[in-house]
Amino acid sequence: MANLKIKLVKSLNGRLDKHISTAHSLGLRKIGNETVQPDNEQTRGKIAQIGYLLSVTEE
């Protein structure tokens, strides 16, 4: 199964609470944090919601 490497590249300060919660559910709390998540519909939905804060690469 494919994985996605997700990196937080913009700050969470001043963002909607829902977007902050989504970032936290991906394991991203500070700028520069990276996580590897499975490439599935749930992860893609989270990325779609806060994609403007993230950098995503396939692994």
C-alpha cells in the first residue's frame, strides 16, 4: 500500500479550529513537522481540507 509524506509548511496560528484539529489528527503540530500516512480516502479528505497548509509527496 502506498504512503504519503505530509509536511506542515504554514503556521496554524489564526486558522479555523476545525483546520487545527485536522492538522493535529495527522500528527502535525509545528511548522516543519512531518508524518507518513497511508494513502486512503480518509487521509486524502484531510489533505483536501487543509492542503493550503501542507506539502505532500508520495513515498
